[in-house]
Amino acid sequence: MDLKSNIYFSLNSVGAFIWDLIQEPKPILEIRNAVLARYNVDAERCKADVDGLLRGLAIHGLVRLHHEELV
């Protein structure tokens, strides 16, 4: 939930998997690799989707990105 806007967010199973992964800080590359290991997905698609989810969560203040740029 975004407390500023009172908007609720829902995640599909992959998004929920990523949400569980990021409960402890970890490098974005580690998150991408975990998704690649668990799901049958192309590496470029994985990068785009993981990065997009993390950007969206960060925009809404639900996560903070540290020491890494999403490229």
C-alpha cells in the first residue's frame, strides 16, 4: 500500500517472489539471477521486468534502491 496515495498494489506470483527476495537488501543482479533460476524466462525479458517492477516500487516509496543503477 502506498501510504501517501492510499493505493493498494497487488503482485502476480513472480512479483510476490521478488517481494519476498527483497525483504533483505540484495544486489539487483542477485534478484534477476534468482528469477532466472526459478522461472523459464529470457534473460533480457527478466532484466526488463525485474527492473521495471523495482522502479515502480521505488517511485511509490515502497522500496529504496541503493548503490546500483538500473540500466
